[in-house]
Amino acid sequence: LCAIYYVAIGTQAIFGAAAPWILGALLIALYIYSTWVAAREPDLPVDIDINNPVLPPAWPTVKAGMHFLIPIGVLLWCLMVEELSPGLSAFYAIVAQVILMTTQRPMIELFRRKNDYGTEFIRGLGEVVNGCNDGARNMIGIAVATGCAGLIVGAITLTGLGLRMTDFVEFVSGGNVMVMLLFTAFVCLVLGMGVPTTANYILVATLMAPVIVELGAQAGLVIPLIAVHLFVFYYGIMGDITPPVGLASFAAAAIAKEDPIQVGIQGSVYALRTVLLPLIWIFNPALLLIDVHGWGEALLVAAMATIASLAFAAATLAWFRIKCRWWEVVLLLIATFILFRPDWFADRIAPEYTDAPASQFYQLASQLDEGDRLVFVIKGQTLEGEDLNKTVAVQLGPRTGDGKNPAVDARKRLTEAGLAVSGFGEQLQISTVRFGSRAAKARIEQGYDIVSVKVPNQRLSAHWFYLPGLAIVVLVWLTQGWRMRKSGSGPDLLERDAHAA
């Protein structure tokens, strides 16, 4: 998929307006070649014997279905290159799929030098009709969930319940962001019990995502919108294994013929290592590759997060190479925190941002690199007339000028992000927030005053704190290795440790 995307981007950069025609010709050529490859392979079995299943060979199966990647390529082109709407992009992908389904069998027959084209074409049309029927049936549940979510959204919007929910969560948490996140996670667990995944996400994202963004902004914490949606989605689907409703636990218990509640409790214990992740990426968006520059940094963050996950799993199970002692569990938990939150230690030495007056707003907006976030504090009044301060951030696009006129360059970049600012000097005000823009998604309020700007601080990189975390993990690894050699490695030791566990 990455290759398809970069080929499309490269073709557009080279050929400009002619790129769709060239890519269309490439897709047709690729389709003809892939069907020729599929014609050289035997047809895959239509029916599967459940009692005696036979695993088909991998590579012939791949070659027989390579042409099914073409609709995905069309979808990627429309979404990420042409930047069409999701609905229109899906429409073009479906059209490509329909063409593929109706023509693939006649083309395969052509390459196999057979003459049964008409029968295969009618067979393809029948598969298209059956696919539309199956898709319509599968969409019924999603349509009902979306309709119910629309009713909920309307009720929350028209009655002001959303503002009351924000006030309630703020009251319960006492302004503490961590307590607010834990309370929100509990609400998502409750709302996600017994609800299908898609409906669950629609429900919890509608009710709880705005609450987290708003309260985080009021507490001075900039929480990326994607991190919030992943947070509520993650805890929402955790309801599938959480007693007493956990549908997945009941299904697993039916297969294992065990008590569903006990299965759910054990599954929840096993899931503890993943419950930690949503809380981590709220405070450390680098795990979501936000504010990460270059492939090297991305690979470093991914590797350290993987080691941290393994260390946390070992700590929760009290088993690393062998059974862990209590102090080894403590060390692994400390290493997990260091590897997941190196920024916490960097913040203790020097803050990530320093405050600057609003007069530097345009200067900073022109200096930041593409993809960086412009962080600033705004002040205004709520509908109830209460004064409110919020810390917000908007992601900036590419630079549009040569840097000779920072104010003009900054205005162009802000306009591209959907934000317009008026005023002079330190008296700046948000004049316009374009609907559906990045600024609107960041919950920047029109009419609010810009109080100050957050300037990135030149401090020690947080990545240096990976070293002590890795050192702790290596220490525990070597210590357990020394214990294994001292006690005698082999099945006897593992059996004794398992018995002790």
C-alpha cells in the first residue's frame, strides 16, 4: 500500500494534471498482467470442509488474487492524493471493484484460451449482486447504530447536555487530568459493554472525546485529537472482555467450557499490559508518531515502545526469563515508565515550552517546520459568561514564502490550517475558524483572545533517557541469567519456578 501511495505521488509530481490518465493506464496494464498471472494458477476451492480443512498454498493464493489490490489503490489515490471526500472515494473504489468482478473471469478464460466468456460474465454479475446484498445486510447494524448516535448527538447538542457532561467530569475529577482520564476510561468500558465495535466507537467518541480535549485544554495539556479518539475507542472495545457483560469472554468460555466470569477476569488480567497504552500516548504523542521527525526517530520510538510493552508484560506476569522476584518486578515497572515516558524526565530538567508574548505569534508561525504544532493560550468567555483559559495547538502545513516577510508567510500557513487572526502587537484575537479545518478540530474558539505563545525550548533530548531504561532491563536480564546458571538451567528450573508461581 505504501508503494501504491508513493507511486501515485511521484506520478502526480512529474506529470501534473495528466497523472490520473497515466495512472489509469498503469492500473489497466497492471490489471491485465495480474489476471494473466491468475490464469496460470489453478482456481481456489469455493467450498471449505470445516471438519477436514486444508490450508491452501500461500504464494499461489497470493498470485491468484493480486488484482484485488487495485480497488484499494483507487481508494488511496482518491483519499490521499486527490483529497476527495470519503464517500466519493469509496464510490470510485466500489466502481473499480464492480468492473473487476464482472471482467476478471472472462479475462481469465481468455488467457486460458477457453470460449465460455458469456457464462463467466453472467457469473461475475451474480457475484456483484450477491455482494451488494451481503453489504446491505451487514450495513443494517451500522446504520441503526449511526442513527441512534445521531439522536444522541442531537439530544446532547440541542439540550446542552454536552456542556453539562464536561462540567460533571470536571467536578468529579477536581481538575486532575489523570483522574479525568481514568473516569472517562471507566465510562467507555460501561458504554462499550455488549455493543458492536463500530457502534461502540461512534457512541464513546460522540460522548467522551470532546470532554477529554476540552478539559485537557483547560488544564494546559495539548491532547491531539487522534490520541483522544484512539483512547476512547480502545477502552470502549475493552468492554468485550470485561465482566460481567464481556461478549468475547462468553464466546471464549463457550469454546473452553469454563465459567464466563472467570474467563473474563483472567482475560482482563492479561489485558492489563495493553490498558496502559492509551494513557501513555495521551501524555506522550510520540507513540502515535506525532512530533516525530524522520524515519530514524520513528524507528527508535517504536523499538523502545516495544521493549517497554514487553517489560510491562513481564512485570504483570512476574515472569521474565524465569520467575521474577519482587524487586525485579519493581525494576521492570520503573524501566517501563522510563521507556514509555522519557519526556517526563526531560520536563523535570527543563520545560518543553517557554511562554512568549502574543506579539511573537506570527514570527513563530513562520519559523516552525512543516507538520509542527503551533501551541498558544487563548482566553475568552463561555456561553454561561465564565472566563476560560485554554491551551490549544494547530498543526502547520508547508512554508509558503521565502521568509522575508514572516507575517505574510504566517498568515498563509494559518489560513491553510483554517485559522484567521486579527489585531496588532499583543492584542490578537481569533477572528475566523473555518468549519471542518484542523483549527476547528483542535477546538480553537472564534472570538477568543491570544494570551501567549508557547515557544519550543532548547533542551536535552528526551531520547537520552532511553539509556537508563534499557540499562535496567538489561540488568534484570543478566541477573536472571546469573540465577539460572547458579541454580542449573534446564527443565528442572523452569518446572520449579512454574510450581512456585
